[in-house]
Amino acid sequence: VSVMAGTAPDAPDTAAPRFAEAVRHLDVSNGSVPAHIDRAAAFARFARATGRGAVTVAPVLLTGQARRQHIRNTVLEDHRVRLHVVPDAVEDKLDDLVDDPFAFFRGTALLYYRDHAGTDAHLATVPSIGDVHPENFGIIPGADGEPLFSANDFDEAWPAPFTYDVFRGAVGFALLVEAQGRKPSKRRKVARDFVRGYIRGVEACLFDPGEIDARVTAGNAPGCLEPYFRKASRSRGRFLRKKVDPETDRFRHTDRITPRPELVDVLRPVVEEYARRVRPAGRPEGFFEVRDVATRSGSGTASRGLPRFWVLVRGWDDAADQRVILEFKLSRASAMQGLVPADPRSTMPPAERIAKAFTAFVGDGDPLYGHADIDGLSFLVRERSPMKVNVDAEDMSYPDLREYAELCGQLLARKQARADRVLREAGADG
């Protein structure tokens, strides 16, 4: 105070009045002191914004307790519907996320994309798969009745800079290698293999447009996929036996399957409406006749806890081993919606968006892939097919994993290029 008032430290009697006089003449408005010395109004606005949950700091900059609260609040927000409907399933999922960083990464796409909100606005926007990681590729049924290798999860599909898929895929592979207990240099090599595969895939599509539609099948797949294609060749009867009792033609009751025959009449008109929409070629009369309904729990990582119905339909003929299981899964908005630089306006129901994305990215896949509305809720529909096989990349050897990473990168480039072409040709309808 004495220094500011222009007095010596040994003159306390005169310091206080002279300082008060000096303060009275301070005027922020005339530039005599920096304007930011008076921020009471700004902090009042900040306090109100923080109180109502506004984003006042980029979440990636948060540390310590603030970061932990952001993570907690984002995870709870992402599961708000499920916490009301199936709280036990959410609790089981969160237990899994706590124990495994790779599972945490897979199950928290909303947290990941909020950390990247608005980035890479200067780069090309493409149709993005949205949740690229090693275990969101797998064997799926092809339109020709033969299994093929493809990306298999389009729940987060949304237009975004091409790097969103590339970065998430590379991080996913690095975390997978870490989960195997391998050293950091190997993590970097596998992530680099994925990115290298993507670059090679882009180059191949540029120089030969036919590459865009190239398929990975049992005949041309690398050795790391051989056991998964072998499993995909199992018979429909063998696949059904663990799920359906051939004597009663009803779902078995297991720790994950709960028969709900009382829902048959409720879901029959929903199935009929869905069937008119997909109209798959070659299906016999009565193919979609509903025989039984069950609820299914414990599937997926990111989608764990979202209500799923299994509907048993007649299928190919009256034989019990020719039944078809249709899975109805409640869908939600993409984790990327509102977080990408050029965010499109879309009123499309979530499941319809996912079904259109599947058609654009894959095209020659499951002909039963579609969507339905149940009491105003949007459900994705697909066959629970014997040809659908998830790739357990965590069990792969290191050489196989490197080969697999490069293949997934190449496939990602093809899928983005194919979807871009399909949606451009569709114009406004795309």
C-alpha cells in the first residue's frame, strides 16, 4: 500500500488517506488500468453458465477432479435412458469399463468425440463409420448368401473429417496391443500398420475405382481371418440349437435369453411393416411369420443395456432348423452428432440413419438389415445370422495382428470411398 501511495514504509499515518485518494481517481473506462481488472460481470455469467452445465472449458484441457467429474457426467449422460430402463445392465457394463482400458475406449465414444469436438475443420468431410476399432470389424452375411469380412457396426455413422475414423482406429489398435501386455514400440507399429493400410487403400481406390467394391471373402482373406470364416460356415441348425428348442419351436430360457411369448401379438404388426420395407428377394411366402419373441441381454460393449428383442420367424420352410432370428435393437443418436465441424441437420430416426449407412458402406451385405418403429422408439433390425462372427482380435498373435491392422485400414478406405460415391449419387435423398 505504501509503495502504491508513494510514501515510505515508515510513514503509516499518511499512507492510508493518500492511497484512498489515488483509488478514487482510478477509472477503468479511460484506459488508465487494464479493463480486465473488473471482471465481476464476466464471472457472474461464467458462474451461471457453469451452474446450468454449459461447456466453459474445452474438456480435453481439464485435469484432476474437474476431468474426473467430466468423465463421470458424460458417461452418466450417455446412459441416462438405460439407467432408467435397465440399471443392472449399466452397472455390469461400467464394471467392465473400469477393469479394461480397451473396453473403456470401446464403450465411451461420446467421451472420445467430445474431446475432439470441432477439430480438423480444414480437412475433407466424408461419410464416417464413427466407431472404428479392431473389434468392430467381423464376418457378416453377404447378399449372395456367402460370408464376407466388413466393418460391422454403424451405430455412430455420421459425416465427419476423414481423420475421425483414422485416428479412432489407430488408437483402438494401440490400446488392443497394450491390453495384450506388449511394449510401447509394438503399440506404435500396429497403429502405424493401420494408418499405412488406410493410405494404401486410398491410393488403390484413386488409381483403380474397381477397388472401391472389392470384397474380402473366404477365398481371398489373409490367414488371420481363416478361423472366423470357418466358424461362419456352420449350419443354421447347429447355430439355432443353443437358442431355440426344436421340439417346441420356441426360444430357450438362458442367462441371456428370456422368452416373452406375450409380446408376439404386439410385435407381429411391427414385423409386417418392417418386412414390407426390406422385401428381400427369394424369400418364400410366410417367411416373416412370427413364432416367438424373447429379450436378449449382455450383447455388445458400447450398446450394452440398450433393449434388444429377438423375434423368431418361420424362415425358409417349416423345418425347425430353417428358422430365422431377427434382432430388434433400440437405437440412439450418433455420438458425433453436433461435434463435427460441419454438422448436417437431420431429422432422420436413428435406426433409419444406421440402416442407410449400412447400405452405403456395405451395399452387398445382410438383405434383412433394416429399421422399425415401436411405440415411437427407433429400432435397428438385422438377422442374428450363423454367418455373423465377431473377430476376437485380442487373441491374435502379434504378426497376425499387424496383418489384421493393415487389412482393416485398407477396408476403411474402401468403405469411405464407397459410401461417398453412393451418397453423392443419391443426392438429397442421401
